Amino acid sequence: MRLGPVVGLTLCLAALAGLQGSATGAAGAGFLASLPWEMRDADFGGISAIELAADGQAFVAITDKGGWISGRLLRDATGLLTAIEAGPVRRLMGQEDDPLRAGRRDSEGLAIAPDGTAHISFEQVPRVLRYADLGGSAENLPTPDAFAAFDRNSALEALAIAPDGTLYTLPELSPAADLPFPVWRFRDGAWSQPFAIPRRDAFLPVGADFGPDGRLYLLERELRGLTGFASRVRSFAVAEGGVADERVEMESPAGLHDNLEGIAVWRDGAGDIRLTMVSDDNFLFVQRTEIVEYRVLPQG
């Protein structure tokens, strides 16, 4: 979701008050690192999704202005982040050889299949595009009529691809504060809405990925006024008719991290599952782009 003028003003006031980016509490269990990401590229910013290679190094990310960028996360001998190599930001194409037009380029979710086929979900005009090559032209997946009813500023933020190639997406807002988030599934050339994910507290979904353990990891955020953003990751076992075994894998206090929107889940050399997340600075000078990592801790 692109943050509106009121939220932008809130963030500016938070920065002036010295609150934005300073946590109201310490990092939670499993926290590994937070690394600022800066580039001398006029199109850099608004990073809304990220996908990582199995080794946790090579990555692809997208911006919410129809851009994409590839690079590498550099790590030390223990696997901790040390630097980011990336660039330049390139434009996503439409069905022809022209960049996506303004008003149709609010790219938010990214899911890449094992064969390299990329899928991108959009918010302002809710739909999913498929790219055999991110540098090439797009193919429109069928769009259900129900997508048109989504709020144009809180539609298809999260997109994930299961091990069997099935796509899952959901809007940022549920129909009401006491109702679950409807999950949409694309399989065998058609969309269906087979189940929903329970809504917990005021957190809203902004990113998703399937981990190497086959679980669905859902990144959620909440803007808590002048104290900044809080983030949470829940994971689920996904079955044909719904989700089960809900777990909270991480939760950060407001202000510790910026506006985390993208998530990639992978297994490191020690066998631990890691959550690599990226923040969307909304192209605002009072926010920052950062890569944040947590390790998933054993439950129980």
C-alpha cells in the first residue's frame, strides 16, 4: 500500500520528534541483522518485495513504481549481512515492449518459480502478471471480477508460490476488522477463493513466501502513530481447504524497523530457516530502505 498524505505527515512528525526509527523496545528473539540499503539511482526506493536464491545471496526485488532490481547480499563467514551489491533499477514492461503506464505500475508482490518465471501482483489495478523474463514483456493472468471490488490502495500486496507451482495472494484489507483475509489461489489456469487467514489484532498483510519447510510465511505490519511501524511474521501449514498450525515467528516493537513489506524465506548453511525482509521507504526522505534478517526459532 502506498501510504497516503496523512500517514506521510505522521512519519514526518515522527522524524521531527526523533521517534521514527528508534525502537520502543529491543529486538525480539531470533534477530540477526539490519543493514541500510542506499543507491545513487533516481529510481531507487519504494522496495515492496524481494526473492532470494536458495543460498541467501542472489536476489531480485521490485519497487512500487514498476521497477525491478537484481543483486547480491554479501555475508561474512558466519552468514551475517555485510553489504549489498545491486543495480540499476529497470522498468517492468507491459504486454508490449513499453514500460507499464502510470496508474498501472503499482507492483507489490513477487513470486518466482524454480524455472525463473516471475509473477508480480499489483495494487491500484488488481491483477497478476507473469514474466518468462523480467526484462521482457508481460502476460496477463486471468483476473476474477472479485478483484475489482478490492480497495485500490490495499489490494494484492502479498504473493507467494507453493512448491507445486500454485500461486496464493490476498488483499491487505479484510472485508471488516473482525473478518479474516480472503486467500485467492491460482491453479490449472483459474482462480478460486478456497479459504481465508484469520485476522489478529491490527496487523495487515504486506508480503508472503513459502519456506523450504513448505509452510506459508505471512509478513504483516501495523503503523502505530508517531512510534512508527511494528512488524510480525506468522506461518501456517497450508492444506487444500485452509490453513492450520498458526505460529508467530517474529514480532518487532514499533520503530525498531522501518516499513517492512517484502519477505524471502530460506535455509542457511546451519540448517536454520531465515526470514529476510526489506522495507519500503515510500520515496520519502524521512524513511529508510533496509534489509532485516531474523532466524526462525524452534517452537515450544
